[in-house]
Amino acid sequence: MQTITMQGVSIPRLGFGTFRMPGGDCQPVVESALALGYRHIDTAAMYENEAAVGAAIAAAALPREDVFVTTKVWHDGLGSRDAILRAFDASLAKLALDHVDLYMVHWPSKDMDMGVVLETLTELRERGRTRAIGVCNFNMPTMRRAIEDVGAPIAALQVEYHPFLDQSAMLAYLRGRGIPLTAYAPLAQGRAAEDATLKQIGDKHGVSAAQAAIAWLLDQDGVIAIPKAQRAESQRANLAALEVRLDDEDRAAIAALPKDQRFVRPPFAPDWDARTL
């Protein structure tokens, strides 16, 4: 598995997402993914499946250092240092692990104290309870504040990213600081599989449109993808995308696709068009 190393922590470039897999039904799905070779599992308190993910990891009986585990604190748990610590303790207990590899702010809260939030995550990192810290769904001004003003040791940003959404400005900013971008919804919630351009590229390489979309993400420096897949054959196909090699013609065709399609827009999302604070 290809990895990206940030702050001495190696992150597998193709992870396994578990959003909308609540409860115990998640356990056999994650067990299947681990058996097939996935070594990066992404969960969150809000997904209500941390216990199932932890049980799957235990059942796999892999060396702990071989599995990269990400979880996240929900935006309603960012009110104070104690609230964040309680949320972390609850997540770790459900996962039944002695540490996680990456602990992230799931969504920014409009009234959160950025300094307190990131200092608390940094404290967890310094205590060895998480190996790295990160943030999700931060726009450019919020990201700049976290890195340039607070000086937090951000090891990854997780945002929506797929062939129909432009993240070039954020990627340029992150690359200048050696920070990877983790793409969630990398298949645009299933839309990539039906896109004619991606199907054409997939046919050219003997793969599916979805595999072409994942290959396009992994073709980019500093990008990690975390597709989810419940069926073993889909999990296997996503792994096979690691072997697809796109050419300049493929890249140009994907570059010509509309890049303004954002599909994750909860009411508490930040202003994605904001450029300054």
C-alpha cells in the first residue's frame, strides 16, 4: 500500500470510509476490507459505528501498528477542553484501542474557540493518545487560521473531493506546507460510476468509471482517498484502482468536467466561497 508520511506518521493513500454504516452491520464490512488488504479505516463519533470498527480490528488480529485508524469529534463536542476530552475518551472506549492514529475535528463550529480546540487536540497528541491531529471541512480562511495563527500541527485536511469539484486552491496551499488532503465522497456519492467521460477512460484502461475516478485522485501528489464500499467485490475493485495509470489525455478529459459540484452541504457547513476571514 502506498503511503504519505507527515510528521513521522505514515498514512495509507487508499483508506476505507465507513460513513452511513451505523451499528453492528459495519463490523463484517470492515472485517472484509481488512482481509482484502485495507490498512486505513476512517470512522467518526457521528457515524455511530466506532464499536463495530473496533470489533472488526480486534477480529482481524493484525499488529496494531499495521492499521491506521482515524476518528473524529462532532461539532457539538467542541465547546470546551473538557468536552473534547470526554468525546475522545468515549471514542477510544468504543474502539477498544489504547490510541488512534489520527484524531480530527469533524466540522468546524461557528462559536468554537479555535485556539482551545486545537490546543486540546495537540495535548492528546503530546500525550500519545493520538499519533496525529487533523481537521475536516475547513474552508481556506479557517485553515489559514488553524495553521498560521494558532500554529497547530495539522497532519491532514479531510474534505469533499472528486472529479466534479475543484480543490486546486486548497491543494496548492496544503502542498506548500506538506500537508495531505484526504478526499471523502471520492466517487461523488455514486455519480462518478455513471459519468460518460469516466466510463470512456475506464474502458480505455479495462476498468470501471469508479476505478478511473479513484485513480485520478491517487494520481495527484498529496491526495488520499477514502471510498466506502459494502460489498467485497467493490472493496476489491477500489483497491485495484491503485494499479491504474492515467495518461495526459485522461487528465485533460477529467479536467474538462464541471468542477462546481458539491454534494455535501449540511446547514452548519462553512462558507465554501470565503477567501478571507
